[in-house]
Amino acid sequence: MSARRRDLGPLAAGALPLLFLGVLFLFPVLRLLLTSVEGGSLAAFEKAATDALYVGVLIDTVKLSLIVAAICLALAYPVAYFLATASRLWAAIGFGCLLLPFWTSILVRTYAWTIVLGRNGLVNRLLLDLGIATGPVPLLNNEIGVVVGMVHVLLPYMVFPIYAVMLRIDRDLAAAAEGLGATPWRVFTRVYFPLTLPGAFAGSVLVFVIALGFFITPAILGGGRVITIGLLIEQQVRQFLDWPFAAALSALLLAAALLIQGTFQRVLRGEARWH
Amino acid sequence: MGRQRRRDGRTLGQVGDREIARAAEAAAAKRDALAPAPLLVIAGVERRFADRRTPGVAALAGVDLAIQSGEFLTLLGPSGSGKTTLLKVVAGFEPPDKGSVALAGRDITALAPAKRNIGMVFQNYALFPHMSAAANIAFPLAMRGIPRDSIRDKVSSVLALVGLSGYGERLPRQLSGGQQQRVALARAIVFDPTLLLLDEPFGALDRKLRAQMQAEVKSLQRRLGITTLFVTHDQEEALVLSDRIAVMNAGRIAQIGAAEHLYRRPASRFVAEFVGEANLFRGRAGVIAGPAPARTVEVKLESGAAMRASLAPGDRAVHYGADLALVVRPERPRRLIAGAAFENQVAGTVAEATYLGETVRYRVTLEGGGEIVLRWPAEGERLSPGTRLELGWPASDMTAVLWA
């Protein structure tokens, strides 16, 4: 009796949200994916996989996402380390800085970068005034702008998994290593860093997968010169009304995300089960 | 040096009865003439808690301690007594605010932990979870730049020493608690450390395994002759393992000595109650008589009765009229048979009898208030609750210390 009740409780509580998600999200997504094979033809997928133009966009998107993930990793690791080791006050300040952008619209944040990175923007002014550059450096409407904007948005997604892993590392391990004769650098390279790798993996995959489907930032900061899968899908729908092809691209994107997530989860489980 | 010798002499001089004291003094004199300087000398170490919320509270309030080479010394005390802090000061993880630590004649107070050549087994073992048992043990050797071939040989011989041959490739999580502890121990001794520190390493083990590991650690320590500083709050464990025990309380060493010495001649009420079970009587000091070191004090109890107890040799704190605690261990009182007489006598009724295997523990309610606990061999005559009995013990079986 009680066991059955316990089983039904969560279901009852979750029924409404599940219904909501099912009707308003899952159904449309499935409907869209079905569009890609409309009429029993795989022509849309063939087009995406063989046309050099579209394959190029896929490759560019993957490259862009890899670069963004790598830069995020390089920036996030020290930040996470700071948060994991700082005093309570400094950690609170750090988290504030990290979370503040979350309460700001992504549109506002992205447009803010156009001001900072523009021809007469903050960065170019500084470069010119310091005599580092002789003319305005193009930072907008190209890959640099897109990367900067995406890193800015995605950084927290990298910081948190690393931070979480760092928090779980037993502080005695570093002390033990030191007591056994390790220099601070070796404590880091031989003990601390290897133990944080699962977090770094998790963050990298998360950022990479989210970056693959990015739309707003490349649209605004890329100025039409940086085309990602997300932009390509939007273009196919809005300009060419080619729903089957847009659906095929969406299906590929989703499949890639799921595949990476699935593969990685197994890797993570294998690596992180030290305790 | 001279100061050190005096301290040692005094410590040994406190051992119980007159003959023991005399023999100890002779032994101490002989040892002082022959023995090298102590391996570890902790002098005047003070350390305040790092926690800002409790400023001024001392974790260590002036600790002096000297450990001889090859000795197994235990820091015994309740949690918060400063024993772990002292261990961390020795290991180098916490700098002392005042005082100095010298190892093998070298001042290491400001030396980095990595350069102290001290092996430590942590409470939770602190094995590196991403390294195999063998890699964990190889770590200190690799850090010392020892060639790979000799590392391999050394690791396999140490694995054999702790009985883990064939387990080298396992990760810590694939090992049982006892095996993990052996790995931690192997890792701490593989590089021939000058000193071995053990921070409550048996706490996580079940009772049977604990006893087994204690025996193994002790025999290993003897065989290797490795000087060991051991921290525990478990007095039984301290009695089993140690050459000497330093009882810590409130950031100070309350008393230091061999287990039997602490048990028979506690220097304070704290030590009497913390080490073993103690029956306490409170009273005022009367006449103090007898030649040093085995002086006897007559004490007037609160109940009006009089008792006689021994003073610890060298105890100069007890004076006429002092507020005293009289300590008698539960196995000391004897049942009075007609005709026998002791300096201290009480009568009471058995309130409770508990069978403990080798011994039976009796709780006796005394006539005139209070109670006394007895621990007698189980083979003898067994008393049932309600039995009235008279008890007696000589002054030499009772120690008087200041109540405060």
C-alpha cells in the first residue's frame, strides 16, 4: 500500500508539468523532426551531408564551439579554483560577479559587446590611445566578436562543474602530497589537477554542446559573416521556407548533442568513480 | 641540554613507589650519560586557533615535549585538547605562533613540510584516489627523484612488509578499510622517514580489525625502530601501543609518562579521570608525613571520615589545608576479612554487578553517601546486588592530587 502511494506521489506532482512539456515542447519537436523525412525521403539529410557549402558550415560550427570551449576552460579553471579556495566573503563576491550576467537578458549582454568591440568601441580606443594599433582593429562582425560573446555567455557553465569537483577534493590530499615531499607545483600537477579532470571534461562537453546550437550571439556579433548551424536553420526556414532541410539540420544537431552527452557520460562515470 | 635532562629526570622520578623511583632515577642518570639527544624536541610551542570567531583561544598553550629515537609516544586527550594541532605543527601544516620544533638536532620550525622527511598517516588515510596502491606508495620516492628501478623494488618490498603483495595495481576504492590503511602506512614509511606521525588512524575500523592493525603497527614500528608520534582520544589504544603517553588537556601536556605510571600515579584529577576508571574522594589535606619521595597525606573527607593517600613524588603543590581529590583505581580495594585492617576503610552495599568477561564490575553504594566502583577478577567469589561488604586499601594504593 504505502509503497504504491510513494510511487504515485511524484507522478501526481509531476503530471501537470509533464503534460505541459509534452504538449508544448516534445510534440512540436517530434513534429519538426518528422518533417525531415516527409514523403519517406532522406533527401534533406543527403543534402546536409554532401553539399560542400553546408558541410563547411557544420565544420565551422564545430570548430567555433571547440575554440569557445577551450577558451572557457582556460578562463574558468582559475576562477573555479579561486571560488573553491577563497574565504567565504571572496567566494560570495566571486559568485556575484559570475551570476550577475544570468539576471541580464542575453540580448542586452550581446549588444553591450557591440559597444565594447565596435570600431570606436572601448577596446579599439584603448589600443589606439596606447599606440598598440594604428587603425581600428576589426573585432566585430567576425569570428573574434562571436567567440568573445559566446565565451562571456558560456563561462559559468564551465566554472560550475569544475568548482563542484574541486569542492569535493579532500584537502588532506594536498597536505599528504606535500608531506611526502612534493613541491607545490607537483602537488598541483600530480594530485590536484588530475582529480579535477572530470569536472573539466563535464564543463567542456556542456559548453561545447550548448555552443553548437548557439544562435543569438553569432547572429548579432557575427554580422552575417559567421554562419553557424543555428543561423543556417533559421535562414532555411525564414528565407527559403525549406522546412524539411531545416528539420534535417535540427535532427543532426540534436543527434550530435545526444551522442556527445551519452559518450561523455560513460567516460565521466569511469573516471570519476574514485571514491 | 641541561634543562632537557632535568625534565627527563623529573618525569622518571615520579614513578610510583620508593624503589621504583630510585631505580628509575638510576636508570635516568645512566641513560643521560649514554643516550644521544632526543630525536624530536618541541619547546614552548603556542598556537592560537586560526578561526577568527574564537580569537585568543589557544589550541596549544605552551607545549614542551622531547621524544627519544625509536620511541612510540602517544598524544592522548579529548577532542579539542590540541593533540591534532600539535601533530600538524610537527608535520609543518600549521606554523606555531611561538616556540620551536627541532628534529634530529635541526630546527625545522620554519621548514616546508616537503623538506621535513616526516611520514604521516592521516585519519582518513588521504590516499590519492586516482593512483593505484603501488603508485601511492611510489609517490614519495618519485618526489625524491629516485630511479624507477629502485622505486619498483622498494615498493614491492614494502607492499610485502604490510602484507599486500599482489594488491599493488588496485585503486584505493577497490581496497577494504584495513587494506587502505596498510597502503597509507606503507606510503608513510617507504622513504625511511626520520619520524612517523599517526593521526587517529584506527578510528574508522571495526573493533576486531582495529586490534589487529594496532598489533601490526606496533610490531612494524618495533622491527623498523621508527620513532613514532601517535594521536588518539582512545585511552585503551594508547595503553596498548605506547612506550610513553603524553596526556593533553586544554592545549597543554597534563602529564607524560609510561602507561602504568599515568594509571597508578596521575598528576591531576583530569589525568586520573581520563586514563582508566577512577574513584574520587574529595577532602582537605591534613598532616603530610614521611620521607620524600613517598610521602603520605592524611585527608579529612567532606563526610568527616579520614583517609590516607600517597603524594606523587616531587609533588610540592599539595600543602596543609589544600582541596584534594583522592584517586583509587577500581581493582585496588580489597574485601575486608575479619582481623585485617587498612589505612582506608569503607562499607557499603552492592548496587549493581556487571559481568565483563575477565572481570566483574561492581557499583557499591557507600554508607555515609557516595559510591565506589570495583573491578575484580571474574573467577573469584561473585557478589549479588544487596550484599553488604567492607572494603579496605592501603595509602600506597591511593593518590592525592589537587582537586582543581
